[in-house]
Amino acid sequence: MISAILTCAGESSRMGTSKPLLKWPDANLGRDVKLIEYQISQLSASNMDQIIVVLGHESDQIVNYISGDNVTYVINNKYKQGKSGSIKAGLDLVDDSAKAILLMAVDQPRSASLITKVIDSHRWDQRQITSPTYLGKGGHPIIFSADLKVELLLITEQKQGIRDVIIRHQKSVERIAIDSDEIRLDLNTPNDYNIAYQGAWKKLK
């Protein structure tokens, strides 16, 4: 069983508008959906057993776009203190029977096919941490063995969040090469978003 934590609690200050509510092309529907809807649908299509969405800023608006039988959400009221708090809020809801925990952020659009590749590699290799790479550089999503849940619950912004856990277990990290820069996609600014959005539509045509 794999549980996914999708963080989307931030203020989107550099973007200037709520990232989860940005439009994003959905290949199956042939039209735009909200980015939060896209991310949930791709996780669901990856046969994720549990999807935990962590909300914070403007949660009252975003919650309307969260649905699915295996999807739940939690609100991190301390979202201004950084992403570590959101990850820990999600970890509190992870099912006790989960064998692995996948972490993903709403501003990093990932297709079901990519997510599935990372999951399959983690299951096959059975390392404690599985991290995708593109041209030697790390990306997301990252999967942690549930054995590391206690350590993940101790992460802080001061110690660089999950990076502290990854460094501590460096020898147990499986880095898998992915032949797509999708694992590096990160929507931080309006320019980042506009380029990525146009590129996503081109791939569908």
C-alpha cells in the first residue's frame, strides 16, 4: 500500500494567484481543469491507495475541487511556517498499513505515467528512498519507505525539511534515471507557468 501526500497549502506569493486553482490541460478530458484536480486525477490513475491533500491558504476555495473515494484532506493552519509543517500534517493521516509514502507538491505537475514509473521502481528495488533524476539532477515525486515516517515527522525548515532525511540515508537512496524533464517542472512564477502550460498543450496535440 502506498499513500500519497499532495501539499498545496502555500500562499503562492511569487505566482500572484492561487497555484492549485490555475488551469492545466487534462489529456483524458481534452480540456483544462484546475491544477489541483489534475494532480489528484493523476495520482488516482497511478492506483494510489490513499491520497492526502494538505490545504492551508485559501483552503475554503480549493476544497471544492477535492474529490475521490480514496482522497481525503487536512488543513495546515500553520502553513506560513513552511512546507515541512504541511508534510507533517499529511503524515498524521497516513494509513498504518502503508508501506511507502509518496510526496508531491501541487505546483509540480506530474503525469500518471511518470508517477507509476517511480512507484514501480521503488517496489522493485525495495530501497528506503526512491528519487527520480533527469540528466543527473534530482526531481519529484520522491517515495519514502513507511519505516522513515517517524523521522519525517521530525523534519523542520531549519534543517531543510526532507533533505535532512535523504542525506541521513544517502546509502539507501535509489536514484532512477527518467528520460523526461517533467520531473524538474516547477511552477513558481507566472513566466514558469505560462511556458509550462503552453508546453503541456503542445504535448497533447
